[in-house]
Amino acid sequence: MSSRGKMRCRVVNGQDMTGQEYLRIFIVTGATAGIGYYTVQNLAAHNAKVYLCVRSAEKGDDTVLAIKKLYPKADLQVLVMDHTSLATVVSASESFLSHSLTKDGHATEWQTNYLAHWVFTCRLLPCLLRTAKVSKPGDLTKDIGMTQYGQSKLANILHAKTLHRLYGPNSQHAKGGKGEIWTSAVHPRASRIFSQLAGRTTDANLQRLLKFFNFFGGYVNGDIGSYTSVFCGASSEMKSEQSGKYFVRIAKVASHADPLSPSAKNDVVRDKLEQWTQKTMSLEGWV
């Protein structure tokens, strides 16, 4: 077996997820390319049921066909969810349950990378908690370019920590028997996904940095890049004490040696962001 094959087996521990209702259903955003695509492919290889969040039905159908060529019995469903339209995020969540500003008035990168995920997660929380019971910042949206991108990714880390605090192991919610949710924030490292970002970003410094990585072979492909997200979502080796942690490649909790913004460890910033997001999304009628 190749080293890549061994790694793939390790992150999900050779599990067949057929019939494991508490483990086998996954939702993957950005599922048509890069890490998202290979996350779906690796989960499909182990018979998980996977919902693919995609920008268009056509791209989703093409992705499903490509993966089913490899795994004909793959249980894949498409959720059309364009992160630049929160209405489609709400529609996708409802379906599951039965370059400046977007048309919603938010900076594109901020909404695409953070707000869309926050709204989607918020609307799915009742379902997540219900199934868990029956189964074992200042003005954050002014900056653009690299600063805006970095802020949106920082917000995702803080959101994972908030969900862990509210619903994770040892939370009052879990101790009260109301449901327990494990979360993790995953760094893709220098994955090929950044090559797509290079084609979309208007930030000249970010474009130069990404081209530098590409020139010197600094990327890993999306298949390898997906191993950590598959580990966090599907592996029996993922432990409760790892919930709420920040993971780096491959399937490793970040250590003090790994670069992580001080703001990502700041509970005051975490709570301020959650309060701002809850208030703003409520006022706009998304939650």
C-alpha cells in the first residue's frame, strides 16, 4: 500500500460508515474542487452519506458523477448554496432539514468565508443537537484584501471555539443531556485550493505570495489536503479532548510551534465576535 493509502486508512481507521447513523452523514462545503472535493471522495470511499454544498446544480451533478465513477455506490446529495447569497444558504439548510460587497451588503470574503458558514451552522444547530442526543470586534468588516481574508478565517476559528464552549464535551449543554457537538478548525496549509484563490483575489501581495508557493512546489494536492478534515469529522481516533482545537496538516493538533494569531486564543475577541454576528444576522432576518 502506498504511503498516501496508509494515511487515508489511518485518518478514518478503515471504517465502513454504512448504517452508522450518528457518524455517517456529512455536509461538505466547497465540494466541487480542492480539499472539499477530496474530502467528499475519501468519505464516499468509506460509504458515508455526504451532502455536497455547491454553487450551482450543474457543478454539483458533475462532481457526483466523477466520484461515482470511482465509488458507484456512493450516497451523495447536492445542496445548492452560493456563499455570496445568504438566501441560498438558508434554502440549503431548509432543504437539508425536510469584488466588493455582496448583494446582502457584506464584504465578499467576509461573507463567503465566515458569515455564510455561521448562518448555515446556526440554522442546523437544532438538528445537530437533536441527533447528538440520540446517538452515541470592533468593526470587523471594513478592511479588504489580505486583511479581510485573514479576518474571515480568524472568525471561523473563533466560531469553532464558541460552538465548543456552548455545546462541546463538558459544556453545560452536554452535561444536561441536551446534546453534544464536537468542533474543530482545520488549516489547509499550502493546498492546491490556494491556486484557486490566486485566480480570484484582487490583492497583489497575496497573488505574489501564492505564485511564490506554486513556483517552489509548496503546494500539496487536494487529496492529501483533505485528510485532516476527514480525520476530524470521521475518525474513531478523534477524541473528545481534541474538540475545539485547531488542527494542522496532517491530523495534528497545533502546538506552540505552529503560527496562530494571538486573537485566535483571545476569549474576549471570541465572545465579542459572536455577539456582533448574532445581533447582525438577527437584525437582517437570517436567523
